[in-house]
Amino acid sequence: MVPAPEFAADLAATTRELSKLTEQAMHCADACCGAVATLATGGSDRRATATHPDLTALLSVEMASGEGPTPSALDTGEPVGAQDLLTEDRWPRYRAMALDSGIRSSVTMPFDHTELEVTLSLYSFQPGAFPQVSHHPVYILGEHFTKGLVRDHYYRAALAEVDQLETALRSRAVIDQASGILMHVMGCGAAEAFAVLRHISQRSNRKLAEVAAEVVRDKGQGLEKELPRLAPPL
């Protein structure tokens, strides 16, 4: 998947949404006794929410062993179900722990939209509780949730880009003002004035815009004495 670091900017809100997904999913499916949702972006750790602590422990066993409906669904990109865990011969550790919790059937649905990977798992105390999920309201709910996260990601990314552009424009304006002041004080051209600002920035270990703002604020006062020491060879 393509990394999307912007998703990490609001993990608390995303986790709350993930928790809502599990609650809504559980109430959308008859005979469902619990649900787990996971989310991963790029190379980030997989986050998870569950409607019951036993299900969190069950997911941990799956991810640690690499065996179970969740790893299988992530590998295949298709829903993976266990119709009756009493007769299931796959995933022995998952099967044993699920039966200890009274779970007889489960299904895990993956939703991959390039920027992120979501899984939604449903569990039931009854066998055969989830025969078909491709057109089930829960599947549609998972798709809608994942697409919503992607839309939110692009919206936040667009806002961040606008903010960066506005900051760059403000910095450019103040740098131009400072260059004009230096041109007047030094009697030099624009390139030489900018070189002085950059040199002062590097020597003082400050941002160029910060140095320029100081020059503008002081209107160049005192620079006549300082420039021979601070200015680079031109």
C-alpha cells in the first residue's frame, strides 16, 4: 500500500470511528454477538477496536501466529468465514480460543482502498450465522466507512496544502521586504541581498523567514555595522 502519513495525524478520532463501526456492524447482523475492526495505513501498526475484550485477545492470537480469518482475508482480499468452528480444521489456535469463548462461527471482510486497509470481523454463538456477506448491509457499511476515511484523508491533505501555500506566500513577502531593505542599506542588487539573508540564517541557525522578519521589524537599523561581519563574500 502507499503510505499515507496524514492518517496518523488524527488517530484518536479514527479510533473512535473504528469503534462506532464495530457497534453498528454488530447491530446490522442477526445472531451477531460481537465485532472487531482493524485499520492500517502504509507501513503503520494495525489498530483495532472490539466490542468485547475476548475478541481483542482472539485477534491478537491471529496476528501473532499469522493464522486465522483476518490474516487470510488480508492475504486474499476476499471475505473469509468459518461456518462452524466445531468442524473447522484451519487455524487450530484461533479455533481453540474462539470455542473457549463460545464462538461457533465468524466472518472477516477486508476493505483495501490503497491508502488504507480495513478489516471487519463478525462473530456468533451460532453455527452458520454468516453464509453470504458480499451483498449484506454489513459489507456495504464497511465499504462506506473505508471510503469515508479516504475522503477525510484527502480533505485534510488539501487543507494542509493550502495552509503550507499560505505560509510560503507570507514568508516570501517578508523575505522580499527584507531584501529590499538590504539593497537600500548595502547599495547592492536583489541576488546579493538574498545571499546575505541566507548567510545570516545559516550562521545564526535560524529560519530564513525569521531572519527576514527581524530585518523588516527593525527596518534595517544597525545593519550597517553588522553587515561586514555577517555578510558572505560577494
